[in-house]
Amino acid sequence: VIGLKKKSSHHDSLKKKVEDLYKTSDIRPLIFVDNETAELSKMSANAFLANKISFMNEQMLLAQKAGANINDMVSILEMDSRIGKYINPGIGYGGYCLPKDVVALKSYAQTQGIEAKILDSIHETNMKQMKLIVNKIENFVLQSNKSLKVGVYGIAFKNNTRDSREAPAIYIAEQLKEREIDIVLIDDKSTLDKYHGH
């Protein structure tokens, strides 16, 4: 998706240059829209993915209370082509794009006079999920009679990346550290070095 300025005198020449640039790539189709549509589409896509994660995390809590099997629920929901994949619950979403775009989309909606209640709920549910994990770990440590060290295994926000920006694991680790719980971060050296700023 490529945004081009509306009514620009260079619109056609810029479009041709972009098409030539991508001619040898496998990226298809190229969709040309105005800048506003491109930007809003990108933010909306990330916010929608964040929404799926937050929704399934709420369903996981409900399943636990109801005695239902969340893994079977996920398998059943994935059979519906309208719902799609990537709906496994977890500790919350993170990374550079999803949290930023949820907040940015909410702020943009406010400037347009739109009350974005769903976007508020996405963020709140995500924070609640991470805090729930922190509280569970803290309670487990406090109830133990032993001196425990908590290992946080994998600090990147998703598989196959070294990026730990806005990663739920980092938030959880820092919250535990604030509560004076001994923690150790476990990941490959390059990921840990990047997190520590080396």
C-alpha cells in the first residue's frame, strides 16, 4: 500500500518511479491510494491484530472460570474462515508497531471527534493481562518458602526477531524487579545485548 499526495502535479511520475522500483520484486499487488488512506489502513491493520489478541486473552480468562478448554476453542474458531488465524491467547501483545498504532489511532480518532471506546479497551485489556501475569508470579514467589529466582525465557516480542521494544516479557520482568523479585533474562546474546544497549 503506497500513499501518494492527492492532486499532486508529480502524482503520475512518482507512481511510475515506485512501479519501476518494485518491478523486480515479488511484492504484489501494489495499491496506490492517498496518504491519509495509506496511513489509516496501516494503523487500522495493527490495531485490528491487537484487538484479536486482547479478545482471545479475555476469552482465556473466561474459559478458565467456566472450565472450558481454550486450546479447543481456538481450534474451533480457526475453522471459521471469517475469523482467521493468529488468535492464540498469551501474555499480551507488544513490539514496536501494535502498541504504538493502537495509541496513535485512538489519538487520531479523538482529533476527529470520534470516541474510540474499542481502542481504549484493547489497550486496557492488554495491560490487564500483563499485570495479571505479574501478580500470579509474585503470589507464587511470596507463597513459596524458598528463595526463588524467576527466569524470563525469551524477551523479544515475537519469534525470529531480536527486537524487545515494548515486549510483554520486558514489562513483566521490570515489574517483578520493582517488587524486589530476583529475575534473570534468558535469550540469545545478541538479543540481550540489544536490550541492554550494547
